[in-house]
Amino acid sequence: MDYEIQPAEVQRLRDSGAQFTFVDCRDAWEYQAAHIPDTLHIPMQDIPARIQELDPDEHIVVICHRGVRSLNVTAWLRQQGYEKTQSVAGGIDRWSRTVDPTIPIY
């Protein structure tokens, strides 16, 4: 499984009803400014303390602003045995530009 997944592919998963956990790892102010409905907000720095909220057997998709933090979270989670974790390439910025223009760009 690739470390990154394109925003359009994540939307296809959502549309198909596929089971996965969609984690937004941005800071609280960023999440308040713009977020995708039905995401689990766990700021990057809180992931280690809240890892028990994630199922290592489930597909986990992580998003941040532009894809850097989510890629770091993905790599860390994979090291912890969460092998089905992927980062949204380009983050919510690309999501807003290619999937859902109603999500504010900041």
C-alpha cells in the first residue's frame, strides 16, 4: 500500500461507503478554519497519546494542510504496526482545489 493517496481516491472511498478512519492531524485553529465532515480530529502532537483510538487493522487516512505532517504521522503509525495508513497527497489544500471547493483554502 502506497504511503500517499490522492484526494479524489479518498472521495471515491467515501462515496462507495468503504470502511476507513479519516484522521485530521492539524492544529485546532486550522481544523476550525476548514475541515472535512466526518473526520476524526487528532492533532499531530496528540497522536501518540491517543493512538488507542485507532484500529491497527483498519485502513487509516491522515490529512493535514499540505501533506507534510500527515506523511510524518503516516510513517510513524506504520512504524507502530498500523500498516494500512496513508497520507492524503497535498492535504486539505489540494482537497479544496480538486474535490470540494466549499472547503475554505487558507
